[in-house]
Amino acid sequence: MNKNAGFYGETLPLTRQQDGKVMSIYRDAGVYFDEVGMRTERQMKINGQTFFVTSVFPTVATATPTEKIIKLIDLDVMKKAE
């Protein structure tokens, strides 16, 4: 028996168009909109342990995902160099 739940493969997401953009909405996630942006909340079970996951998508991004991952990599390299 697979004790892990919370992966998106089997949930068949819905799609929503807003401001000319397509968003995936998963049936097992709460989706909330406010003046700051969009927030999703969901519960995942991994090896019998429950995790609550919140994803925040601001209306106005301060950086692209690529810029953020490069910054994380740079920070990791700097820590290893110390």
C-alpha cells in the first residue's frame, strides 16, 4: 500500500483563465485570491506523516523563478566556500 499522498499526478487539475494566463487548480487544494495575489493550501501525507503546504503567488512578482533559483544556488556556493 502506498502511504504517500499529495502528488498531483492523479488529481487531474482544472484550468482557469485569468488576465490572459492559464492556471492549474487541483481538486485537493484550497485556492484563495486577495489583494496580494493567489495562495494555495493543501495537505500531503508522506510515510504516514502529515504536511501542510502553502504556495504563494504574488500578483506582482519581484523576481522570476529562474532568478530565485540562481540566488539559492549562489548562497549555497557561498556557504560551502566559508
